[in-house]
Amino acid sequence: MPTMKKDIHPDYHEITVEMTDGTTFQTRSTYGSAGDVLKLGIDTKTHPAWTGVHRLVDSGGQLAKFRKRFKDFGLKE
């Protein structure tokens, strides 16, 4: 049986993943170091692709600028 090359593979270890609602689970990953916590900013409980709820986020006033420019078109949120 062929052997793997030495010293070229990333360290694969156990980490904790923290969901946006605070729940956690253990998994194996190459992220960080053994025992690290990966805190998710978006996951299946908050992402519109899974929840079906779409929110408009205004970054730098772009949304307000768009609404002002196209207010006469009767666009609904």
C-alpha cells in the first residue's frame, strides 16, 4: 500500500463551530488550531437562501439613495 508524503498535509484537528444562535457542535477541520472556536456570522438559520426571508441592508446610504431616486416608481419593500 502506498504511503502519503510526509510534511505536506495540513494539520487536521477537532474544532468547535458556534452558530449565530449560540449553539455549538464539534467537527474536524484544518481551520486554526486544535480546540479553536469558529464563530459563524451567517448560517442556515439566518441566511435568506434557507430562511426565505430577504432583508435589505443599507451600506453607506446606498439603499436610501436608491429609494430617493426611484420613489415615484411605487416600489415596495
